[in-house]
Amino acid sequence: MVTLVLMAVGVAAIVAAWRLVATGHVSIWPAMSGTIGALGLAALATDHVSVSPRLRWPVSALLGLGAGVALYAATAAFVLIVRRWPRFDRHVAAIYDQRQGLALGPALFVAAGVNASGEELFWRGLFQWRLARSLGWPAASGVTWAVYAGVNLFSQNLPIVAGGIVGGAVWVALAFSTHGALASLLCHAVWTGLMLAFPPGGAGVPHASSSRSRTA
């Protein structure tokens, strides 16, 4: 019962955080790192998050790391093509723009260490695992992906929505394959870190600043 309450509260909290970000009341960094970080710790506190029950953990770790690099390569190719769409380009720029004043090291720690890890501990480590107890892993994976993608819609940001759909499918599949959170956590962290360190098309603060002058 406690786990189900945490799942419901967590989904509501993430939706509320995305709404605050989308309406400009708060930056994505404090809103999401605070919310997702707290939910990741709460998931760990339940003692239900498993590392990799289905595969040996070194195998899961290599699977996650490799998937993270592959996902980054696919995302970079996709973004380079889709950024020809002005609205998508503005949304990409808006994400990087909110990193102003935050050096790469701290940004990597927050985005990859806190946000990515927290998301995987909550969504794939707890949420998907708990649904699997009732629905079985195939159905639980589908529901987790749908809810995760749906929650990301509240960001009202096209790259984040696309990441929730495509990345969410990859992370759910990794959790399904291993029945644990290690592979998806490493994949998510590697992907996030590479997206920050090597933005597709060189997206960064200067690009973002200039994009704000464009009309919606």
C-alpha cells in the first residue's frame, strides 16, 4: 500500500513540477532535480529497488553503458535533422539556456547523477517493478512507458516529450530485460551526460540566447 501511494504521489509531484517549469515559474534545474532526487531516495527507502535479478550485474552494466552511447548517437542524429524545424530548435535552445551560470561539472552531477538516477530508481526501479508484481513484466513495462511518456507531455517541450517517448521505451526495455534498475540507470546517466557535454549541433548558451529573439 505504501508503495502504491508513493507511486501516485510521485506521478502527481512530477506533473506539478513540469507545470511550474512550463509556465516559467521556476527553472528546470531546481524543479526537476529536487522532485526527482527526492523520489529516487524515497524509492531506495522502500528497499524494493533491485540491481539486476535476471542478469549478472556486470552484464547489465555493460548493456546499460552501451545502450547509453547508442541512444546518444541516435538522438544526436535525430536532433540534427529535426532542428531544421524552428519550433523544435527553439525548444532545444530553451533547455540549454536554463543551464546559464552552471558549469559543466555541476550540471553533469545534477542532470546525470541526480535527475537521471532519480528517474530510473523511481520509474523503472520502483514503479515498473511494483506493476510487474500485479500485471506481469510485459504489461507493467507497457503501462510504465505510457505513464512516463504522458507525464513528460506536461513539460510542453518537444525534445523532452520526444525523449520521454523514445528514451522511455529504451529504459523500460532495459528494466524488462534485467528486472532491475542498473542497466536503465547507467544508460540514462550516460545519455544525459553526453547530451550535456556534446550537445547535438553544438547547442549551448549562445545559441539559446539568440533563439529567444525569434517569435513563437
